[in-house]
Amino acid sequence: MPKTIPRTSPYLMQFVYRKVFPQVNKELAGWINRAEQIPNAELREQALASIRSKKFHCQGGGVYSILAGQRWKDAIRFIVAYQTISDYLDNLCDRSTSLDPNDFRLLHQSMEDALSPEKELINYYANREEQNDDGYLAALVQTCQDSLRTLDNYAWIKPYALQLEQLYSDLQVHKHVKEEERIPRLENWFNEYKEKWPSLSWYEFSASSGSTLGIFCLVSYTMGQTMTKELAKAIFDSYFPFMQGLHILLDYYIDQLEDSEEGDLNFCNYYDNTDHLKERLLYFINQTNFHVQDLPHKHFHEMIHNGLVGLYLADPKVKLLQSGKDITKTLLQASGRRSSFFHVNARVYNKLAGKK
């Protein structure tokens, strides 16, 4: 484990490739083994598919473990378990058998409970036909709870973690209901918050709610015993909405063709045109950089922001987008040399990993 938070991109990537990715793989192997034992065929299929197709979410989140110091492996255990809940539930809401908002709400109660060590577990499947997962979801929740019980100052970050979780869960409920209900629900939801964030549209607010990065940052700093009440608030204010929004808008940007084929909601479709999309992505890049300046280890958070731009735009799916080449060039230039470093690094990694 590095004695200090890396200040350079090569040093960070060395830690990621040598430490983070192998440990993430180790944690995921355990959850794959658990998922393979799920008796219900539909739940088993969605659990395995979510890990198989969204492994990179755990890899990316695992970068925050560097903030946990000597407890970096403990941080990865929490990050992988929490992100696996998120990805599994996303599949259950997106690709499975239900369009019931009450089902989605109860499923996502598991994410609130995962952040609440004092909570007793309930049957999160009570509002759906599929029931028997042999304790898979409960085990994920308990792993998170067990991790948080070890934190001396968890009370300092809990209100902010729960606020981020509530935004995330609300988004998942609203965006997975019947197609004709999605936009009205999301617009009405944003009306509750637009006075606080008037610079955002409803779809940008929705995107900002869809990231888990702020929670991973809060927990990892607390595991590293560097948390204060002031830092907890600063992280929330720095990560929401702009860092998280940049994260998810880039995620949606590269998934446009896939979402179109599947009939899924994609927030990038609501910009007026490509120029408007590019203008707003640049706005999120600039605001993200501005808002992390007051954080400790600001160089680390800048690298996260640079990494998001570089890594997402290195995805082979970008080549298939009509605007891909132009937007990639513009955003990399705006983000600076570190983003270009991450971009090249990711393209090489993707090639070696067999991604086309």
C-alpha cells in the first residue's frame, strides 16, 4: 500500500493494476460463487449477468480504497459488496419481470439498510414473484453493515451517505416504471430540488443521483481515519452534483446505441443536439474541477475526474457514435494531459483484455 496518496497518474495506475484490480477480482469471485447457488433461475441469471457485464463499476469504485490507507482491502470489500447490490438491483429493475414501483422501492431498501448497521434485514423481494435467492442479497447487505460497524466515526458521514443513497434509490424507482410514466415522475421529482440546483436540468439532476462515487469516497476516508465532520460535508458538496453527474453522463454517453436498441432511458438523448451535449459535458468538467479544489488530496480527486473522462471515452463503444471522435477530442483537451494519459492507458488495457 502506498504510504501517501499518489500525486501522479502513473503512480496511481500502478496501484490500480497491481493492487485494486486483483483484490476486486478476488472479492467478486466470492460473490460469483454465491450467485451461482441461487435457486431461483431468474434471480440467479440477473445476479450473474450484473457481475459479468458491470465488473468495471467495482474496478472503478475500488480506486477510492487508496484513501483508506492500511485498510484498503477492507474498503474494497465494502465497495464491491455495495456496488454489486447496485448493479444487481439495476438488472432486476431494468431487465427482469417487474414494472412495479413498490417492488423497486422495497428492493432498494436493501441499499439503505446496507448503510445502516443497526437495521435488521427484511424480505426485499416481498413485492415480486421471484423470491428464493438463498440469502444472496442479504449477505451483500450484511457485508456492508459489518464493514461500517468497524468505523469509529461513521456517525459523521452517515447522514450524507444516506442522502446520496436516497437520491440514488429515488432515481432507480422513477426511471424503471412504465415507459409513459418515467419522464413525468422524474420531472416532478426534480421540482423538489431545482431551487437548490437551478443550473441543472431534470435529466442532469437525475444523472447526478445515479452514481455511488460519493459514498465510496466518504467510507474510504473514514476507514483511513482521516474523517472529520467538516470533511464529510465538503465531500458531499464536492461530489454532488458535478463529479457524480460527470460520471453518469459519460456512462450514458457511451451507452446511447445500446440503450436505443433495448428501449432504455438515456439522459443524453434529452439535449437539444450534439453541440448542446458537448457544451454541458464541458460545463460539468469545469464545475467538477472547481468543486474538488477545497478537498484534502485535491490532486487525487482531480485524477478521478481526469480518469472518468479518459477511461469512459476510451471505451470501444465511442467509435460507433456519430459524435464520438469530435467529443472525445474536445473533452480530452478540456481535461488536460492526465485525461489523455488515462485515455491511452485504458485503450491499451481494453485491447489487451480483448475489447474491440
